[in-house]
Amino acid sequence: MGQKDVNSNACKIIILGPPGAGKGTQAEFIAQRLGLPHIATGDILRDEVKRKTKLGQKAKEYLERGLLVPDDLVIAIVKERLAGKDGFILDGFPRTREQAQALEDLVNLDLVLNIKLSAAELIRRLSARRVCADCGRNYNLLLRPPKQEGRCDLCGGRLFQRPDDQPEVIKQRYEVYEQQSAPLVQFYKERSILREIDGEGAVEEVLQDVLKAVNNND
Ligand code: AMP
């Protein structure tokens, strides 16, 4: 990842991996640790749907069916969110070759993390995921349970299961990942900024590996 000091707020990082690999959780930690804005396209889109904005109405059906929202819509969101930012951690974007190309035209990335997880494990994890209805924080009944059942540790909000974490939609999302997003690993390998992370361990173990990659000292 070059010689750049990554412990600065000018670091541009993206985090790849299949749905359920823990991208959001790890991105949240890195964002806190490095003081970077955490930009998660899935969170942004869910919020647009919840607020019934024009964009939300366009995106709703794709989210419900586990399909990708069209590139032009997502690229426009990311362009707007990245404007004026020196550093960031992008989570859930890019997911297609076209998105990766658009991002490359926009910024020079410092690091691409790819969290790897077997299909069996990610299905198990996604089925146990719960999200706070108020602040959006992610929990996992198996790996990162809330202190009080059904309530968010941070804000006390109600925890719910994302509709796209139902078995049929999980299957669809995984297929979409394999076909459209997995090839991006090769795209970034060719640019020598990719670091592979084993996502099978506990959240803290994965975090240690992520931090090593970020600090480039393993
Ligand atoms: P996530 O929270 O990252 O799992 O994203 C949830 C859903 O939002 C996905 O299944 C897609 O429907 C949509 N989405 C999020 N990010 C993107 C993206 N970069 N491109 C297209 N659709 C996206």
C-alpha cells in the first residue's frame, strides 16, 4: 500500500467481501480508529427507502429482492458523499466493474480490504443479524449479541431483522455477489492495493488482522 502514513484522516480505504462477511462491523471500527467517515451505500439506500425519497422509491424493489441498485444511481450517491473528503472508508461500494471504474476516475485508493468467508458461514451469520431501527448499528446473535435482548446497546432502539436477511433473499444476494462483485478482487489485485483478510474468526480476531493490514506491519 505504498509508504503513506495510514493513521491519518487522509486515507482512502474500501472494504470488499460477500454479504455477511462483517464489512459493516469492521468498517465501523476502522472509521473510529482512524477518524475516517464511514460511508456505507447499503445504509444510505435503506435510509432513502425509509424516508420514501424519490431515490428511495426507485431503490426499494432492488433492495427487497436482493438485487443491485442500478450503477448510475449508486455512483451518483457516492460521488456526492465523497466530495470534499480527504479520507474515507467505503463499505458496500464498488459492487460492479462499472462502479469500480467510476471510483478509480474519482480518487486514488490507498487500500482495498477483502474479507473472505465461506458460503455456509455467511448464511449462518446473516440469519443471526439484527439491526437497530433507530441508529442502524449491527448486531449478531451469535457473534456480537446486544447486552439486552432486542435492544440497541448504544441508543436503546428496537432491533429488527432486515427483510433481505431472509433465506431466499440471502441466496439471491450471494449469487449476485459471486457474479458481479467477486471479480473486483482481481481488479484490485492487479493494482497491488488488495489485502486479503480471513473473516472466519471472532470479530476481535478479524479486527486485529484488519488493523495489521491498515498499518501494513504484519
Ligand atoms: P448492504 O447493506 O451493503 O448489504 O446492501 C444492501 C442492498 O443495498 C444490496 O443488496 C443492494 O440492493 C443495495 N446496494 C448497496 N450497495 C450497493 C451498490 N454499491 N450497488 C448496487 N446496489 C447496492
